[in-house]
Amino acid sequence: MPDTFFTEPPHWRWLIALYFFIGGIAGGCFFLAALLQLFGRPGDRAIVRIGYYVAMIGVAISGILLIVDLGRPDRFWHMMIQNKTGRPMFKYWAPMSVGVWGLLIFGVATFLATLGALYEDGKVPWRLASAFMRGPWSIVIDVIGGLGGFFLAGYTGVLLSVTNRPVWADSSWLGVLYLLSAASCAAAVLILVARRRRLSDGTSVRELERFDKYILALELIVLIVFVISLGSAGRAFLNAWGAVLVLVVLGGILAPMLIGFGRVAHFRGRPLTAGTAAALVLLGGFMLRITTIFPSEQVRVVGTRVTRP
């Protein structure tokens, strides 16, 4: 194993893995919704609103997961406000601090966009909210929220890369991998919800399906590069986690690609649809985070030796 491992594992569990997964989907959904809002078809407005709703739900869940995971959840505000002075707590050199503020800014943009979407759906009566869905203010919100979503989608991978932990710190490709995975998962969510609501006609659902196929191809390439770039640290996958990673590639990336490109249309006599491919993408995206987080947890420092249980 490389000699760069000095820290004890952070003992992250399922809450953090869920945060990485749900936060990535939230960021990706807002980013895609903002693109459709700015450059899409008139019939895409329903999909845009779905993207905002999913992003808002994802931001809320992500915040709850982060707070609950803290050792002292009642002190979560210390990550944003200095305890003694009451001034904002922002450390530009600390990825965790940058991430907290990035999530906050993204959350504000998502909240305003969601208000506009609710007004357009007739769910809230405030005419002021209409400015958040149309006009100059909506453009500002889409740009800020879109950039925030792009940041959130890839930030979690970058956060792992700047730690001094095996697997995470041994490759600079983890942030790109998480970004592409978040994009594919976000497109999958929008496809599933749009098809359930029968929004395919006159919308960009077909374009989303095409986007998902090609983004999966890029994700596969980056995943291969990521594993190769690990060097000797790749031995962390010479166990059951390696088998899970193979299943992620086969079931969460290759299978949806083959279905999307029309290479596989049936399985045991049952038709395979775009919805099937989207569901596989989501499962694969979640398991990808599991298989890149937990193998590093297995490596511990014992004296001057790095061991794997």
C-alpha cells in the first residue's frame, strides 16, 4: 500500500453515503432544470418544475443527514457562525467550510426557484413568487443555483480527494467521477418522474435519455481511469468490495447503456424500457458511492504499518 496514509478512518456510515448520493442528485437535478429553463422547449416547464422540487427535497434531506451525523447535532450552526463573535464562520482553505456555505447558497436558490414553481403550479397564491420562475430574477436564480448544483454534484468527491486516506487521496479523478455519476442519476430521476406523469410528448425527455446514455459512457471511462490511477492502493478492492464494484459497472453503467442504445430490449421475456435503465442508473450511483467510501474505512494505521482487516 502507499505510504501516504497517516490518519485514522473517519468512521463514516450510511448517513454520509446517503448525503453524497442525495446531494449529488439534488445538484444535478437543479443544474439540468436550469438548463431546460434557459434553453429548453416551452413544453419543458413541467420537467423544470420537477427538477426544482427534487432539488429542494434533496437539499432538505441532505441538511438533515449532515446535522444528524454530527456528534453534537445541536451545534451544527457553529459550522456557519463563530461561537464567541457571532460573525460568519468561513474558511476558504477548508473544503468542509466551503462545502457548507456552498450548500447554503444552493439551498437558498433552490428554495426561491421552488416557490416560483409552486406558484406556476397553483400551489401558492403569492404573485411575488412568479418573479422567481420568469423574468430577470429567474435567470439570476437559475445561474446561481445551476452553478451551486454543479458545485454540489462534484464537491463530495473533491472533499474525499483532499483527505489523507487511502483510495480517496490516491486519485484526482474522484471529483469528476462523482460529478458524472450525479449527472446521470439526476437525469434518471427526471426521466422516471416525467414518464410516470406522461410528459414525453413535446418535451426534452428523449434528449434527457440520450444525455444519460452518453454521460454513462463518460462515467465508465472515468471510473476505469480512477481505478488505474489508484496504483497499489487499488488493492483495497481485492475483496468483496471489488466484486461489488464489478456489479456497479455491469448493472449500473453497462446495462443501462445497452438498454439505452437498443442493444438489449428484453430480459427473460420481459421488455426493458428507459424506466428500467433509469432505475438501474440510480442503484448503480448509490452503490458507486458505497464502494468508494467504505473500502478506505477498512484501512487503519497500526503503529507505523498500514493494515487491512
